[in-house]
Amino acid sequence: MAGCCDPRSPKPDTLPVGGAKIGVFGLEEIFAAASTLGPMPDEQLAAELLARFKKKNYVPGTAESEYAAALVAKFKETAAGRPDNQAQNQRKGAGETVEIKVLGTGCKRCQATETAVKEALAELNVPAEVKKIEDPGEIVSLGVMMTPGVIINGKLKVSGRIPKKEEIKKWLQEEK
């Protein structure tokens, strides 16, 4: 059986709940399974996501509503980038999905960069798949020696500093 330090062990994701980042397991699997269920009201989606989530993660009873809201928000944030949703996004006139990698080990500067990217995406209403790359080996393999870094559609846009939101918006508009 793989231990916590074994490279074959599942890697935790983070879920922002009530202002804290919570380490969780199985989000990708949960979201993939939920995406096959088709459209549904947010309340039903929240119940479905929470039920699946609780099979692999502990959720305090007093925080279930916060976890449910966080799961729905994260699901909606990541759903636009899935291949099965790309055609739907294009029909809506949203354009092609942008692939963004935010590189950083989790420090405040890296978190600020991720926040700026998400705010720019929201303001421009651009469908995107945002991947947070925190593994130092993977960051270096992408050609980045200083974090934070941002890669958009395979092109390194910044490394070693926090980009301004307006700068990120300009990059996103160039990718449309």
C-alpha cells in the first residue's frame, strides 16, 4: 500500500472553504462523475457533489453548507474546461477554452497570482481551465526557475513576479 510520501499516492487538491484552503482528495473524479449527470439546479448539484465528496473526505456537520457551496463553485469553475463542455461553450459564443497554468508552491505571492488570474477570467467571462502546478519538479520542467509563473495556452507569460490583473486581461484577450 502506498504511503503519504510515496510518489504513487494520490495528490491532494485544495478547496477554498470559509476563507481557508482545505486539502481534499478525489475532486477530479467527483467532478467527472457529476458532469455526466447533466444540468440540474444548484441545490441538487450541491447535494450530489457533497454526497460524493463525503465518501473520500471528512466534512464537519456544522460546515456542510459551506463545503457544498465551495464544491459547486469549484465545479463550475473547472467545468468549462472539460472537453465535453467545450463544444457547448463555443455554441454559446464563449470562444475556445483557454488553458492556464499557475505555477507556484503555495506561498502568498503564488496565491495572489492565482487570485488575479481568476478575477481576470471572471471579469472577461472567458472559459478557461486553470491548473495550479505546485510540484517544484514539474515547475522546473516547464522552464520556470522563479515563481510565481503563468502559462497561457502553452506560452510562458510571466515568471518571478505577481502580474497585475490588467496585464492578465490583456494576455487573455490576445488568446481569444
